[in-house]
Amino acid sequence: MSIIYLGHSIWVQSRCYNRKFIEQYDIHCPTGKNSRQGEDYPFINQLDYAIAHDNYYQVIKVPYEENKDCQATAFWFPNEKSLSRQDTHYSQHLSGWTMGSSNMILDFCEEFNDKYGFNDEEDEAMKQKFLNFNVYAFYNLLDFMKEVASTDYNPLEEDWYALRDNVAKLRQRLKDKYWDEIVYSDVETMLYQVKNFSDCHFCESWIGTFYDYMNNDVKQLKMNYKEMTDYCKSLKFDEAGHEENSPYVKAWKTRHLEKKGE
């Protein structure tokens, strides 16, 4: 059995919850179609945000660091026979609904700050949260389309529309509120963090840089299901996972052809 020692996690396991606290701050899981998967992500984010701003309730932590004696609080075993774990495209199926949860988290934080007077105190942190969610959404969009283009993945229509609409909503929220004041170093730092220290399915962009994505028209976010699938069929990825018609691949090919005198 592999044991993972988790300190702070998006998962709901290995925690006990105070019902009054949850009701007081109206912390809840997604509803409707968005409740089908990944419901722990917004729930825990709401709970952690509320507890970080409350001086009455406290988090009681049981130490469970690696190589230290402690009382086990929970054992969690993945069900390898579950429908999700048998689906090789599960992360792409989940991505649109996860982006919906990201919007839900932003809604909660903004409403919380308005209600309890934390807008000024949390302004910079919220700016970074908006940026983080959008960098993650940028790569989720690319990964989804790459999966459609390069594998046998045949996504549900509702999965594409959930991804398209929630990514577009996240992008517009950032543009409307913070984008014009975000500095270059913040973007570069966030790109590095999301690529190297998250569960993001990173792939190189063939639609331009993140700045292009934020500043220019994004045609992919206006595509219906058929337009998206037809578009993905036009893409071609090499063995290294690079889209062969992307500007950087064309530049590489041009340079190497020039070296050969062709």
C-alpha cells in the first residue's frame, strides 16, 4: 500500500466538519450537472477561505507527518473499478466542470469579501487567484482540444460546452477586473507554478501565448461542438506533442531547412 502524507488538500477526506460553521457561511457543493464530479474542490476552497477569515472557529490539526508516530485519522483507497478510473479521458471529461467550480469559488470569495469587509485586505490575493484560475483554464482548454485531435476521444457535447463557457467566463472576469494592472512577472511566475506545481495537463500552446489569449479574440471559445471537432481534426501533433502548424514549429523547421540549404 502506498501512503501519501497530505498536509493541506482539496480533498474532503480525513476531516471532521462543524455543521454550524458550514451553515453560517453557506458553504456547499455544486448543484445540478456540476455536482456530478469534483464537488470536493469548491467545497474545501470555500471552507478554507471562510475559516481563514474567522476569529471564533479554529482548525484543530492532528499531526501526521512522514516518519512520525501519530494516530491514523483516515485510510482512503482508490476504486480501480470505478467508472472514472476506467475512463482514459476522465480528466478531459472533468475539465469543464472543474472550471465551473473555479467560477463558483470566485463567486463565493467575492460575496464573502463584500459581506464581511475584506475587499481591500484581500485585493492582491484575489488578483492572484483570478490569474491562477485563468492560467489553469488556458492549459485545460488546450489539453482538451489536443486530446480530441490526437486520440480516439469523442467528448460529450455537454462537456465541451461546460469547458468553453466556463473558460470564457473566467477569462472575461479577469479582463473586466484585474488584467490591465497585472504585471509581466506575475504572469510568468504563475505560468511556471501551474506548469510545474499543479495537476495541470500541460501542453505547448499553438494558439499563441497566454498574453495573446487574454488580449486577442479567441475563436476557439466561440466554436460550437461540430466546429470544435472539425477544428481539432485539422490539427496534427508530432511525436513530441507539438502542433505542426504552430508558429514556433514552423520557425524551427525554417531554421533547419536553411541550415541544410534547402
